[in-house]
Amino acid sequence: MKALTFKRYGKSPAIGFSELPRPSLRDDEMLVEVHAVGLNPIDNMIPTGMFKPVLKFQLPATMGSDLAGVVKEVGRRVTRYKPGDAVFASLFDLGTGSLAEFAVVPERVAAPMPTNLDFVQAASVPMVGLTAWQAMKERAGVRPGQKVFIPAGAGGIGSIAIQLAKHFGAHVGTTTSTGNVPLVRSLGADEVVDYKQQAFEKTLSGYDMALGTLRDEEIDKAIGILEPGGKIMSLVGPLDAAFAKARGLNFVLKFVFGLMSRKVMKLAARRQVAYSFLFVRSDGAQLSDIGQLLQAGTIRPVIDKVFAFERAPDALAYLAQGRAKGKVVVQIK
């Protein structure tokens, strides 16, 4: 089968198409014919080696995490799906990838594809939907009336996170460029800061939770708009010792991650705010709940651009520019 792979970590990861054997199945897995793959920023980060200590791949490794497709075969312990079923899933942190003609999908991470979506739309949702769900519902416990800050509201994660926050009953603040203000308003944002004209840290205040999607000083600024007792979940780092402990990493990495997050931890403590790093978890049950919201029209995918499979490297390069409005998707079939 044809797959987009990288052969090594570093500045020259040798990204290109490879012919790989059609994968075999364990008893709890399904073989899915991939129709579309939603891209995420971490897909570009993995080949650099940035996450090599915590994400394990056998090289050459297939790239991509999210997918939507059709079940072709099932292992003998798979009970919820059968050949012909349309599913969507995230394979993130499973040691495998989705930018291929076929992918192995454990039953526990798959969800039925909403019937009102096509494969491109469905493939755009899994990682960003699960990230927003786990940050706001699972970790922060967002309640109606609370104020949630979601920066970069027109981006892949922001466009879904705004909609989920509104579903949870939150008041949502966001940042975006001038041309994207109407989009984030249509998604439900209550306070919109045009970052080309205003600084959000001087405009917003009294927030209960912030989603950290931007690096370095932007995280520090987001902490500054939170009320005492507020929570900030960073998706981009710095990694912290709690993350290392949860992953069962060795003492050295716990120490290193603790050093990396020391500055932001001190700042958060001074503000009486809780900082944590969030690494999304593939979860079919949660994705099924998100799928029901998609089916009902409560949330909707936002697609920026669709690339053919043979242009998958171009799609990754386009995503790396950081200007996508919504998600970038590769259509395989």
C-alpha cells in the first residue's frame, strides 16, 4: 500500500511516499480503508524529533493521526463494527499513522462517522475535537456561565473549541485577524480581539479557563487574564513534571520537564492559577459523543483547504505556515 512516511528524525527526515505491506490485525483491531486524513500541527513536529522521548515509532513511520474511512476487516474480538461501516478516529500516540491507503484502527479509538458529514469533514474533527473536549470537560470541568479564553479562534483547534465551549454554556473570548472576525463570531465567540489592532491581555479579564495554543510569552499573557483559581491547559508546552509522571517517564525526563516548566509554574502560582500541559488521548467513546453533536448540527467542521493524496507533502507545508482558517485535509479516495 502507498503511505507517506518519514525515515529519520531531525532537520532532514526524508518525508516521501513509500510502498508498505498491507498491515495485519490483532484481535481488537480493524483494517480501515482511509478516505481522508485531517492534518494537525503535531504531524509536522513529530519528524523533527521534538516528541521522540514520549512518542514511539518504528522507522520508517507513516505520518498523520486523524482519519475517516470504511472498515474492510475486523479482528475476532471486534463487536461494534463490521466491514462496510464508516468510521472516524485519531491514531495519535498509538505508534502508527493515517496518511496511507489503509490503516489499523483499534476498536476502542474509533467512532461511527456522522451520517451528515462526508469523509473530508469527518476526518477534520478527531484530534481537535478530543483535545477541546478533554481540556474543557474532563480537566477544567467548564460549567455554564464560566468564561473561557480560546486564542486563535479561526484555527483548526480554535474553530472547534469555541463551538464546544458554547455547548458547555461558557462565555467565550478569542483572538483572530481582522478578516476572520465574522467567522469566529458565527462559531459563537462572545468577545473577539483583533490581534492586529489590540492586545488581548489589555482587553480581556476575569476568565476562568484558558486553552494554551500559542507558545512562550502568549502563555504568560493568557495566565494574566485569569481569575484566581483559574486553569490554563497548554497544548504546546512547556511540558511539565506531572506529564512525565503520568507517562511513566524516567527521573531524568521528569527533572528536565520540571525545569522546562519552572518559569510558567512560578508565574501561575503568583496568580493563583493552575497550569498543566495537555497531551490528547485517543478515545472512541468521547469521539462518539462529539459525533452526536456533529450529527445534531450543534458543532460543525471548518475546512480551509483539501489536498489530493499525492500532494500530501504540500498540505503539510501549507499547514506549517500557520495561516489555515479551520482544518487542512488530505483526500485519499
